[in-house]
Amino acid sequence: MTAARCCWHLPTRLIFGPGEAARLGSLLPPEWERLLLVTDGPVWAALGAALHRALRGRAVGLFREVEPNPSLETVALAARAAR
């Protein structure tokens, strides 16, 4: 069996540093009124309060059961949470 050729281009903007979580709301388009935050427990414990403040006024769901190297089952659970 031969492998198919493909090219993925997934531009990702990474913003990090002290206090950056507070800017999240201003970085998102205003039409993004409903969001699902996908994270793990320790990250949420560290940033959850700042993210909630930054996203005030938007409908925010939370999926925080992400383990290192997430399994397909975890991805499926997060996808269901997004619906």
C-alpha cells in the first residue's frame, strides 16, 4: 500500500505570558458568542477564573477531562460537549 500525499496548513497563533488569559475575550471575533473551552484540570485551576472574567458576556461551556495525549474516546466526548 502506498501513502497518499497531503499537505496540512494549520496556522496557530500562540499567545502566552503573565496576564495574557485576561485578553482572550478581546482577541476573539464578537460573533463568537458561544464557546467551548477544552482543557485539563490543572490548567483550568490555574487560569479558570481569569478566563471566565475575560469571556464575560459569552456563553461558555467547559470540557476539562483532557488527559495527556488524549484518546479518541476523549475527543469524542469533547465533540459531544460541543454540540
